Amino acid sequence: MKTENLHITIAGGGSTYTPGIIMAVLNNIDRFPISSITLYDIDKERNDDMCLIINYMLQNNDLPDVKLTQTSDPETAFTDVDFVFSQIRVGGMEMREKDEKIPLKYGLVGQETCGLGGFAYGLRSIGGLLEIVGFIQKYSPQAWILNYTNPETLISEAVRRVYPNVKMLNACDMTISLEETIARNYGYNRENWIPKYYGLNHFGWYTSIYDKELERDVMPELIQKLKDTPMKVASFNSGDNSWQDAWDMLSKITTNFPDQIANNYLEYYLYSDDVVDHADPNYTRANQVMDGRLKHTKDVANLIRSGATDDVIDFDFGEHGQYIVDMATSILNDEHRRFMLIVPNYGAIPNLREDAVVEVPAYVGRLGAEPVAMRHHINDFHKGLMEAQNAAEKLLVDAFFEHSYSKALQAFTLNQTVNSAAKAKLVLDEMIIANKGYWPELKEDAAPVLEEDNRI
């Protein structure tokens, strides 16, 4: 494996998260010595804007010798590449808006990665990421793929079925964003923490958070703080009121279920009625992002085009970019650092089915991820929630590969945000129309052929 003059490709290069990844790369150039960056995106306008922004960042950081390329051609993007950072959004914000608004019409959670919106997004994302993985296996099979593309457990399950030996890590930055927000609110340093956690993606719980400096498990005191004083929005999410709602809801979850700290996304499953009651069906999170982060990125690109001489890069990068670069350096330098990753279970959670795709701590080195196995069984409450949701996810992946309408309907009905098979069918049928050209064509399954009963 090369250890210098690295070539990285960002799949979904036009994403508003790309500057954060690039800034993390630039800040870690000694550990991650790149010489070439390629931005791959099928949305030319967004990729043009981002290429302009990234070139500006390279010039302002005295790295003009780093080669920057933008392309929509897979062969150009994935030939002789060492690392691929994947953050694609199949269907863009237009389809995200439909993912959120269609379920809300029927009184169900409308969210990007959770609920039926997440399932709709998953059926789009599976095909998109399988295509990219196929390109990489063709042009650079030695490359490591570090995937941020959502919904992570669906993606991981599908890719594993087609490419069981692919060099790929699936990660979500929500756990570290949650940890960082907790640490900043209550006066801790997250860098000193060794958290233990288990679940599915956006569907899990902390069992302990050991603080190396304080030499104790601080989770009991964090639980009390969350119950007594809801968190405030951290700087990397400043100006986004929806995050304040999320942290208020996390305090409610912690008050009602105080044994562990839950991933805040569990609000969509545990309190789906509250979420729906407080949602605006005409102006969802997708609209907020389009009017906020997307517009801001466009404005920055236009300032650069107009010849601005002042530093116009004012993004709050948060933890997103640093996390994926830390994973890359841990592979490159065989550092065996610890991350939360989405991996096949295979006993990591001993009383959960082995073929589940779970999110647990894992050490990462040159050979990839080595998951940490739990030393005890999880409780029946969490196990029941996870088994049902995991079964729904597996049914959905089956539906993708088998083009099965009945399995898609089963998956939609079993999703833990859904309280009615009738509503699940209404949403599925409308989603099929909205996702024409993105989803595989779902067909009614053939009736089973029954053998003749020859018993006397």
C-alpha cells in the first residue's frame, strides 16, 4: 500500500460537507500525505462550485502543488486512487424533500434516514453506491472506500451481499457529534473518552463512557445532567433550531429511560407521535438545508468567482471531516485507533442474530476494522427494538435485489416508526411513483406452487 503521494477521490464531491473533509486533510497532511484530489459528482453545477471553493482553500493554505480535478466520468475519478470518501446523495435534495413530506401526509415520521423516508432513500442509495463500488473494483481494486453514504446499515448490508471482500469501512459521524455536544455542554473533553456503544445505525445506546483523565465512568453523571439540564446547540450546529429540539427530546428520552444514554435519533422511533405533531409538513428539514447550508455554499462560490480577496471560507466544519480522515490515517499508518463503525455482527452483540449489521466500537488498522465484542447480553427492550428494525432493513434489501413489492411492503410495515400496515402501503405506493427511475421496479411476487398432497 502506498504511504505517500496519495490520490483521494470524494464521491459526491459537490456536497456541502466536502470543505470540512478537505480542511481535515490539509490539517493532517503530515499523517496523510496527499498529492491529488478528485471531486466526482454527476451534478456539474454543484461540482463546479465546490471545485472553485476547494481550489481557493488549497491556494490559501499554501498547497498549490496538490492536483485538483473535477469530473463526472467514473474512469477518471476512480483510476489509480488510494482512498475514496463516499458521501453521495442519490436524487439530491429534491428527493430528500419527498422522503420527508410523503410520510407526513399520512401522519408518519418524515425524516432523511429514519422511518419510511430513510427506507425510500435507502432503495435509491443502494443502487448508487453499488455502482460506485463496482467502478472502484474495476479501476482501483486496491483502494479503501470510507463510506458516509446513508442509510448506513442498509448500504452496508447490500454491499456485503455483492462484494463480500471489498475494502470498505462504513461510518456515521452522529455518535461523535453527540459526544462532542455532550462534552461541550457539561465541561468534559471528549478526547479523553472511551465510549462503549451498541445498536443499529441511528438506533443505539451508550453503556459506559470512561474518562481517562478522570479515571472513571462518567455516564452516570452525564445521565443526571441530561435529566436536569437539557443541552444547548454546539457551535458546529449554531443557528439550527431543529438541533435544539433534538437535544430537548434527548433529555426526555433520558428521563424516561435513564439506564443508558440513547442516540438522539431514537426520538423518531420512541416518540414518533410527538415528532409528527411538531413537524411542519410544508417546510421540512430538507427545506431548511436548501435555504441554509446549500445557499451559503453557493454564496461562497459566487464570492470567489467575483474575485473576493478576503478569506471567505467561514464554514463551521464540526467533526464530520476529521472523523473520516482519522479513519484513513489509522488504515494508512496502522494506528489501530478506535471508531464507531457499522459492521456485520458475528457475535459482537452476543444475543443478536449473527448476520445483523450493527454499529459498535472497532479498532482500525491496515487490515481494516476489528470490532469490539460485548461481554454481556443486551436487555430485552433494546433487543426487541433492534430485532424488529433489523428484520425490516433486511426485508428492504431483499426487496431491492428481488424486485419484490411484497417484501418492500413488509419492510415498510415493520419499520419501527409505523403503526399501521394500511398507512405503510399508502406511503409505499406513493413512493414508488415519486422514485420512478431511482428504485428497482417492484413487482408482485408470484404465488407459491403447492405440491400435490398425496397423503391418504
